[in-house]
Amino acid sequence: MADLTPNRRNRGFFPDLSRGFGFGDLLNDRFFEPFQDMNKFKLDVRDEDKEYVVEAELPGFHKEDIRVEYEAPVLSISAKREEKQDVSHDDYVHRERSYGEFQRRVTLDNVKDDEIQASFDNGVLKLQLPKEEKRSIKKKQIDIQ
């Protein structure tokens, strides 16, 4: 059977113990790396002149499985995929499809929340978030009493 390990540096699950072991090794990025991308999906955010454009890759999801919320200044996108219980196929040799809830949050200021538009086509969620007029920010020194 072919090796199904993803094509990336094979650093192993556990920290390198050849230099000793300390509590800090448990908290480094390499230790938690296998878990970092488990419940995430790819997300692109563009800052265009009059709007933000967000595109999220959600292949295999249906429009009804996706929830988008904006509570200034946080945009939340979540999608839920439930595992189908198929008793006739209990003998998997390899399984990579993920089930559960997937969520991403992005902070976007100055959004006209009543004009946000969303579309979902071919596994890609596209959001257009029009910007409000920029307010002039004046620098002002505050006296401390």
C-alpha cells in the first residue's frame, strides 16, 4: 500500500527529545502542528477601493450548511457537515474527509452591514462587504489630570 503521508516535512508528532525535554517543548508550534488546520477552510480577503471581498473555499458543503454573521467589526463564517452513518461500509482502508463544524473569523472595520451580499457557487462562498465613508481621524493630545 502506498504511503499516504502528506507531502510536507515529516517532523513527527512528538518534539525532538535528543536535546532534552522541557515543558516549553509541549507549547511550541511543532508539537501542535498536526492539529492546527483540522477545522479550518481556506479564506482570502481583499481590500478593494469601496468594498472588502471575502472568498472562502467550502467544497462539499451545501448552501444550507453555511452560516455567515457580521457583528461589527467581526465577520464570522461557519459551516457544518454531519457524518453520514453508512453501516454497509465499515471497512475503510483510509479516510480523510472531515466532519463537524468549521469556523473562521475576520475583523473588518467600516462595513455597511445592511448592504453585505453573499453568493455560493461551485464550492466557493463570495462575500462583498461595502465600506462606509472613511471618517477623518484627527490626532489629538489628551491632557492627563
